Amino acid sequence: MDCPSCHGTDLIKRGRKAGHQRYCCRTCGRYSTDSQPRFSAKTKAMAIEMY
């Protein structure tokens, strides 16, 4: 797993949030989870187009 912010690979586990593992990046200090995005990029683009 990579950090979504800085794309670093040095992550440490920091508990759970909403049933998903939470990670902290040692490089930039940002937190992230292992959950997948709810909507794909294609669905988001379609929603913006319809708006």
C-alpha cells in the first residue's frame, strides 16, 4: 500500500476507523485507510456532466 498523498511506502498501522485499518505515513505524517473509494472516476465524471 502507498500513501495517497506523497506515494511513500513507509506506513505504520494506527488503529481502525469505521471497520477499516488506518495507516500513518512516516514520510509526510498523513493518515489514510485501506478502504476503496465509494464511486469510480467514471461515475463521478458522469455526475458532474449531468449537473
